[in-house]
Amino acid sequence: MSRISRRDLMRMLGGTGVAAGLGGVFSARPLRADPASRADAPPGTPVAGTDHPPAVMIDGKVIQPERELPLLHETDVLVVGGGSAGVVAALAAKRAGARVALVERYGHFGGLWTGGLVVLVIGHWVTGNKQVCQGIGEEMLQRLEKLDRGIVNRRPGVNPTVDAEALKYVMVEMVVEDHVDVFLHCWGVDAIMDGNTIRGAVFESKSGRQAILAKQVVDATGDGDVFAAAGAEHERRRYHLGLVSRIGNLDKVDQAKAKKSPRKPRHLGNITPIAGVNWVNMHGPDADGLDVRELSQLELNHRRQIWKNVEELRSTPGYEDVYLMETAPQLGVRITRALHGVETLTMKGVLENQKYPDCVAVGGAWAGDHQEWQIPYRALLPRNVENVLAAGRCISGEPRMADLIRVIPNCFITGHAAGCAAAIAAQDGCLAREVDVPKLQKLLREQDAYLG
Ligand SMILES: Cc1cc2nc3c(=O)[nH]c(=O)nc-3n(C[C@H](O)[C@H](O)[C@H](O)COP(=O)(O)OP(=O)(O)OC[C@H]3O[C@@H](n4cnc5c(N)ncnc54)[C@H](O)[C@@H]3O)c2cc1C
């Protein structure tokens, strides 16, 4: 079968939208889509039915007709993804004086840190209990400290645990105080490209399919959804994929009974700021966090497994009153896509204390068990696409680096660097790869980031 471009196909379909003129090559079938007007119609307005140009099927794929997208917003810096990296990036860019839009697919901020119930913050420290992850992420932890039951184990050299709800609240407070433009329930589905330069992104929400235009884009989706859509070189990886839960009533455990029993409890998890409540991590099997079938199957498996684990715990003498408080609404997807950046972080570089002239962040260790390591700006920069920066767990690093890159404080600091860089590029009217690095480093230090 001869190949035909999508544009040619649309021209051939023309106004009639009938595929018969294509000599029976296509088995055409009109599909119904939602009315394009739904984004524009205020409540109470009768909406007339719409005649759609039909989609067609070709080689088992659906080809949709070209569509005009309403403009949802226009800004200097667009941050897609409101996890630990994205929220910090948005605040950093806003504090640097840029207009900033922060777009998140769910109804809250924090990503895996809150929605994934991954509440243990590992990686602030390096040898000698020196704290390297500072700046806006550190400010969040300080705010949590002021709240009743916001955080526990907040002392030098120890990894603190936060309360997910307190953290969601803190993030909302910070984003609102700094007047970041927020779009929740909005899923980034495509990049808007002009050659190899990004101009914004396309979002799906209850308002329909809409566009946000921006001078600079920060991809803080964790999964690199935007840089992948923009055509940036990257690597797709399988990684352990679990589901975190919380259990309650641990303060009601009958310790005397438990002590006497030969059976020891399993799946107990670790403490949270709420007395009697533990968070329970799950490693899970290696899986493709971008494959909807695998995600669905794992969600089903993990939910059954967690319930069984709690039943087993409850059948342990002394633990009869323990109960399942909640399973995380968000699956524990650790690593999916990693950018192929201009520079790639390596474990050798970490262990040999590699220095970079464009250092924009200094990473911590899992348990303060090694020296600080520098993160160059180029690890956030795609090789082949302009004006989109990676932040958080999807920046450029070799597979062995994934466990270091992805811990929460290391996501703060790459978010911080990406937000400041995007603001400078937007204000200076330059490409992200042309950002004046000393200026970026100065701005980061002014915003209390630690660069060594
Ligand atoms: C089970 C598990 C256990 C872990 N344990 C620890 C631990 O003990 N300590 C530790 O420090 N780290 C731990 N981690 C790692 C850490 O939690 C994450 O790597 C880190 O939170 C990632 O932050 P991020 O901002 O890069 O990405 P995410 O937290 O994934 O944030 C991405 C955000 O973008 C949104 N988003 C995604 N796609 C789109 C889209 N297309 N459009 C709009 N929005 C989008 C998401 O909803 C989310 O809010 C663990 C991770 C997992 C999964």
C-alpha cells in the first residue's frame, strides 16, 4: 500500500469526508467526537448539535480530522506537571519575575510525594550530615514544620517523613501566595512545535482540547510526556512499579500479646507524622509505566495484594485492630522516560566528584553516605529540541543514576534550576540552551539554592 501523508489525506477527504474517492484503500467509518463547542459554552447555554468531519481508519489506526484548538492561556513559562519538581520550578520562575502557568493532571500538587503517598524524603544529606538540597524545596519543609503533624524526624542527617495532606496544603499556599496561574485537571497530551522549537502544549480537560502557548516550557511530568511529544531524544525504561498504602490503629496494637506470639508482623511500613499511622512502601515488579494495559493490570494486582497483606497483618496476634486507611490514588511509577540531554549524569561522575562549569544544583545521597555531586544545566537540556527543559525524575542520567536522580530533594533542585533558567530565557528572549549560565547560577543562589 502506498503511504500517504496525513495532510494529503485530509485534503483528499475535503468537505465531504468520504473515503470512497480513495479507491477503497480505506475502510472509512465516521466516529463521533465530543462537540468542539463544549469549552466555550457557559452553563445554561443550549448547545446545538455539531456535524463532525469523520475520522477514518487506516492500517488499523484512527486518523482524526484536523481541528482548531481554542487558546486556554498564554504565558512566559509553562510548567507541565505539579509534582515536587514542577511546583518548585513554577515558584522559582515566578519569583524570578516571569509569568508562569502550572498545569497538573490531577486536583492537587505533589505528584508521587502526595498522590503516590511517598512521604519519606530521602536525599537531603551528604557525608558529615551536610545539607545540600536547599532553596524552595527546603522552604516547603520549613513550612511543614510549623504545622501540627506536618512532618516528623526533621533533624540533621535524618530523612524526614511528611504528611501528604499537610504538604498538599503547603503547596497550595505557596502557589497561591506567589500568584502562579494554575490549571488543574488538565492533562498535557501534545507539544506545539515550530520546527524543532516548542511553542506550547496541548491539554485535554473537561473544557475540551485546548492550547497553552509559552516562550519556555518545563517538562516536570516525571515521565517526559512533553519532551517526548516534542521529539526530544530519550530512553524508555522499565522499573519497579508499586503502590503505596497507609495503615492505621498501630497505636492500638496489643504489645503484650504480640510479644508472646512467635508470629511476627509483616508489611508494617514506617512511621508518619500521625500517631498510629504508617505508610507502607511497595517495590513491585519491573514494568513499563507508559503502557496503559500494564498499568491497569498492576493497579488491579497491587490493590488485591495490599488488602491481603493487611488481612495477614490483622491475623497476627496483637494486630487485630490494624486497618487499611487508604491506598495511594496514584500508582508508584518510578522511572519511565529519561531525557538524552546534552550532558548525561553518571555514577562514575558522582563517585569521582566530577565538577561542571554549568553546575545548577548539588545532589544529596540516600543516607548521607557519599559526597555531594554536581548537576550540570546541560542534563536538563535536550540535544535536539529547543526551549523545553526537563526537571525531576526524567532528567538525563544513565540507568544506574535513576535511584539518585529520582529522590524527592533531587527533584526539588532540578525543578528549581529549570524554573530559573526558563524565566531567564523568557526574559532575555534567548533559547534555553543560550541562557547565560553565570546569571542563572547567581539567580539560583539569590533564591537560596546551594551550588557548592
Ligand atoms: C513507590 C515509590 C517509592 C519511593 N520512595 C521514595 C522515598 O522513600 N524517598 C524519596 O525521596 N523518593 C522516593 N521515591 C521517588 C520519588 O517519590 C519521585 O521520584 C519524585 O517524587 C518524583 O517527583 P517529580 O516531580 O519528578 O515527578 P512526579 O512526582 O511524578 O510528578 C509529576 C507530576 O506531573 C503530573 N503529570 C504527569 N503527566 C502529566 C501530563 N501529561 N499532564 C499534566 N500533568 C502531568 C503528575 O500528576 C504529577 O503531579 C519513590 C517513588 C515511588 C514510586
